[in-house]
Amino acid sequence: MDRIEQLVWNPFTPGYYQNPLAHLNDCREIVPIHVGSQGAITFFKYDHVSEMLRSKDYEATSLSDYLGEKEDYLFKGVDQCPYLSTASKAWPFYNNGHTHKMLRVGMMKAFNQINFKDIIQESVEVTNRSFADKDEFDFSDYCGLFIYEILKRAFDLQMTLEEMTNYSSMLTLSQDIFVPKQVYLEINKWMLWGKKIFKNSAYKDQLIANYSDISQEFDLETIYSLMGVTVMAGYETSKANLGIALLEAIRNPQLLEIALTLGEREQSILIEELFRYSSPTQFTIRVNKKPLQIEGFEIPANSKLYLCIASANHDPRKFDNPNSIQFDRSPNDHLSFGAGPHFCLGANIARTELRIGLKPMLSFLKNFKINEGSIKWKKQIIMRNLDSALMARNHA
Amino acid sequence: MTTTQWLQEIIADESGEKPESVSISRKFETMNLDSLSLLSLAHEIESKLSLEIDPTALTEYDTIEKLAKWIESNS
């Protein structure tokens, strides 16, 4: 739509989904703190974002509370059992304090009981075999299958690839901004569906046992909520990260060749750089517990603050040449997994996925060429993710 | 049914008011519509008219009169 715009963060800026960084970089350099189009104060500089993620003066906000407040409106005249608030109640990144700590302990223990290395190795082999005889395919499907194979094995999930894709995509949307009630109702259906699927999973029993070990009696709805967030974050975030990272590597022949020759330590450095560069979680939200004075802004306590992780990860005050992938960047204090008390629980799983998967996947993908014109991104704001990107076999 | 009449109908339904009490020059902010309601209205308009609409547009085109004009000039 034609509108005279001053510089305000607005994801409806033309071309935003294709390349949000152009707009985010402008915001950071021109108006690094301002009220964005979502009506909340938004921070773009690394130092601000990093401080707010790490400091105990800021807390996560509860999506579940928001959805609970909106329940009467969302479900008015609708023949659906309201489940949005319950299903998102235990997601660790929306909890604080002791509950948050306990939720994390049980989940982390469950992750540590899984042999991810073998599972990831097996999954990359299955994925490459599945695509070996194809001359054309959607790169997004390739990334999705790899992550699906991992999660299915790791968490004993009885769902198809299509179901996992839809389920996790819907749960991811529940955290986005500018979500209308029609979409929330669709998300609610998928959350109810997930609960049925989780009933017979060994992961459910594992979580119950882990919380029992630390004398935490969480009810079954809490367990289902944790299982939902495991699938959502495990699939959608991992796929987003893998997709953006691999896409950059296959578009850049020099980077691809370097990636294939690196030793273990150098590869780990490159992987961190890919996490920084791709920043799939573009924003996160915090609330300030105390009134805040910052660069001329007087912000009352309990204000909702949007922290732009993607912009912070490309801040030239922190990173030299931030908009290029530097395979030997070290140190690399990126914020792609957050920081502080809400540091991503699955960070090490995501790292292991790339440590094991990067070389065999790039070795396979280098036989194909990406169709640049076919690259489409999901219309999501908080989490950036590929929608589709076609690849065709090289016939040179 | 004109665009204006259709908007009156769906906005009345969303705000819980009678269509006749929803004047075309009345600002949405004076009705029983919060930001979620406005987003849901934008979604309804987008899907019914196959028209790409910025969800924040209803804060700029903030009356039925303004919104109807925008829809008609972009359809």
C-alpha cells in the first residue's frame, strides 16, 4: 500500500520477508530505539539487546497469559475447545524464576539422555539417500526431512513429516505478531491434535520421570505443553537455521569449498558464524521490571520491549564486516541462541546437527544449483524461515 | 451490497454493535475493537476480497469511510 513512511520498523515494508536485514540495519543505524509499527519500543543495537537478555532486570513475557485474556473473544461462537493458553503455558522461554528453572532442568535432562550424535548421523544418511535419485527438489523439503528424521527418532514421535511441518509451523505462528483470530483458531486445532499424538510417546514418560526425580509434580497438561514446544523449536528453529546456513553456503562457491575442507575446530568456528549470520529468531520480547532511562527514553516499568536479535547480530559496533560470512570469525558473541537465563535449551543440539550434517549435506548439495528466482520466505516476523527454494542437478 | 455496507456489517459483528449504530465516519478506536479485533478484520477483508492488506492499515484508514475508499481504489 502507498504510504508516506518515516523510518519505523515495519515488517510490511516492501521486500521485508525476502531480506529483512536491509530494513533492520537502517533501523539500527538511524533510529536504534523507537516505537515500531507493532506499538512497542524496539531495540536494534547489540549492546542494548545483549544487556536486556542477560540482566535480571528484564523478564520474559507470558504468551499464555495473553492468549488466556483473549480466549472469550477468540472462541466466541466457535465450536472448539480453547487450548491455546494451556498449550503454551509451560514453554520455558515464556516463564521466569523458579518454575522456569525447573522446567529447563527436566527438559535438559531428557535431552542429555538421547544419543543425538548417532541419531543425527543416521538422519543425514537417510536424507541424502532419499534425495539421491532426484534431479530436482525443494531445498526446504530436504532440510525439513533431515530435522524430521532426527526428532522422530529422538522423541519417539508418531507423526508424519507433513504433520510435523504443519504442527510446528502453526505453533511458531502462535508466537508471531499481527496474528488474527482466524489464524489463532487454526493454531488451536493443531495444539489439540498434538495432545492426542503425545499421549503415547516415550518422551512423555521420560519427562514425567525427570520431574519426579527433582520432586517437581507437573500436571499432564504441562508435560504436553513441553512436548509441543520441543517439536516446535526442534523442528521449526532447527530447520530455519539449517536452511539459511546451507543456503548461504551453496550460493557462495568459495564458502562451500572452504566448508568442505575445514577441520573440526575450524568448522565449529564457521558454524557459529552461520548461526550469527542467519539469526533465525529475529526478535524476542522482554519486560523491564524497573523504570528505565535509556538514550533519552523514559520507559515505565513493565513495558513490553522488542529486542531485535537479527539486527544486533549484524551491528558493526560489535562485528567487523557484519553482513558477510567470515569463516574464521572468532570470538563470535552472537545472540542467535539468546543469552542469560533464557539461553536456548536446544543450542547444543543445533550445533551438533551442523557439526555432523554440514559436510555430508554440502557434499550432496554441491551437485545441484539453486534457482534464485524460486526462493520464497515464510511471512513470519519473529522467526525467519524458508518456504521453498528449488534446486536442480548440475549437468555440466 | 456496497463496500461501505459490507464493512458496516462485519465491523458491527466484530464490535458487537448494531450495523445502524456503526457510522461510516466514526473512528474505530471509539468502538469496541482492540488491536486483535482490527487485525482479524484486516484478515477478513484480505481473504474475502483477495486483496493484500497491511494489518496495521486499520489504524491509518481508521473509519469505514476511509477504509472503503482505500479498498475501492485498490481493488
